[in-house]
Amino acid sequence: MEEQDQMQSSIEVEELEEQQQREGKRLEEENVVRFLDSLDSYVTLLDSLSSTLRQGWLELASARQSMGASRINGALLDLKFHSAATSLQVTHHDDEILNQPHFTLCKWASSKNGYGDEKLRENKLQTNSDGPQLRHRSQFAEKIPETKGAPLIVDDQVQKERTKSLSMFGTLVSPKLRAAQLSFETALETLVEIANVRLTMLSTSDQVRKELEGTEG
Amino acid sequence: MAGRAQIPNKSSALIAMIADEDTVTGFLLAGVGNVDLRRKTNYLIVDSKTTVKAIEDAFKEFTTKEDIAIVLISQYVANMIRFLVDSYNKPVPAILEIPSKDHPYDPAHDSVLSRVKYLFSAESVASGRR
């Protein structure tokens, strides 16, 4: 009877060990898949960035041709004190699972108004891999009142900020310069996505490396 | 309160740039330019007269400032200070190498891809199979 009990418990222990090994293997494979996904996203986004930047440079060159080289050059850049209208929000999570920072682009944020001036773009790629973190909506987006006039106010403010940025090259600017501005805004959005994917890629590659070293040892 | 979600710690930050004039101008049009009270900017325009020391100093400055979260650097400029860029390993600020007008992006020189390419080497694959 005792022997049967001992056999039963050793079988249970073996089954538990097998289950743990299967679970460990599954986690390793998940890390590898996450790493490969992030690497693929990184390369794809860089390709997209290259074409967006090319378009922006071409539009800038066209604007320079129509407005004159003296009207679009580095000497005209505003060196008076001013804060960046487009900035980043860096979110740090303190728990063990989401232990890497996350970047969110805040386009044309105005320090004067408390609402409605910010256009926040979330990283859609991160939405697929990091669940709850990316369902978080910006606190500023939540403050926008749900009236018909509010989106128009936001657009007006954004247009004012864009015009203010263009004004360093004069009051009347070429449409190509406006187009270049939009291209570089798109490039910024892509760059923030790249920054988030880069963090995922580096953290998953570290995990895969540790697993490989554990296998070798 | 039981089961309360962690409140994330948020902070606002800037994007710094070390690139050629057209790239910097374009991103300044997008509103990322910042000039502080001491007239220090969050960008460095690199041209033929810019010294390697100036680029190194700007890189060190931008990567140590607490209010900068991303540093954009043209890849051909990063190649001039490759040792410095490759030895940088903090998550924030993130160093992103970008193409420039005259120098297309080359994945072989990207510091991030260089860090992970060992995972695709024949040795690492073979050792994982043993």
C-alpha cells in the first residue's frame, strides 16, 4: 500500500515537472515570436520612414525653389526662447510585466490651454502586443468636451500652431512648405512608433539571449 | 483598494536632433524645436564645417539631459561617432538613426540591429540546438 502511494506521488511529481517544462518552453517560444515580430516591425517602419522623409525633403526643395534659397535656410531658425510645440509623453510603469517606458507623441500641444490643443497618437503596433497599457487614452483627450464645436476648436488651434511654426520663413509661404511640414509630422509619428518597437526588440532579444545561455549551460 | 491598477508615472520630454540642415528644418517645422532661456537648442545642424568634437559634445549633452526622451541622429553622422553611439545602452533617451538626403539608411550600420544580429548567427543557432 505504501509502495503504491509512493509510486503515485512520484508520478504526480514527474507530471508536474513535465508541465513546468512545457510552460517554460511555451514562454521561450513566445519571447522568440515577440522578438521576431518587433524586428520585422522595426525594419518595416524604417522603410516607411525613409520614404516619408524623402517626400519631405523633396517638398522642402520645391519650396526652396519657389520661395528662394535665402528664404528657407538655417539662418532663419528662431533662436528666441520658446518651448517645443510638439513633445513626447514618456510613461513609466512600475510593475514587473510592463517594465519598459512607452513614448506617446503630443503634437502641437499648447501650454496656454488646458484642453483640446493636443493631438495624441498611440502606437498601433504596441496595441497588439502590450494590451492594457495601450488602451489607455490620453488624459487630455478625455477632457475634450463632446460638443460639435470642440473638434473645430482643436483643429483651429492646431492650424494656428502650424502657421506659427511656418512663420519663421515669412507670412506668405509656398504650399510645398506646408506639405513638407505635414510630411515631417508624419515622419515624427513613425519615429515614435520606431522608438517603442526598438524598446520591445531590445528587451525581448535580451530574454532570448538569456534563454539561449541557459540552454548552453 | 484591492486590485487597483498601477498608476503609470508620466513625464513630458523633448526630441533632440543631430542632423543635416534640411532634416532639422523639416522637424522644426513639425514643432519639435525648443530654445531655453540660455538660448540652448535641442538640435545641432551638421554641415561640412562641423567638427567631430562638436558632434560628440552634442551627443553627450542630449543623452544626459533629463528632459530629452528621443535623440534623432542622421546615420552618416552617427558613423562619425560610432564608438560613442554603440556604447550607449540606456533605454531613455532612445537613439534613433535616421537616413539623410545624401546618405540612405544602411541596416548594416544600425547600432540596434548590430546588437541583435548575433541571434541570427550560425553559432548561436547551432548552440541552441545542442
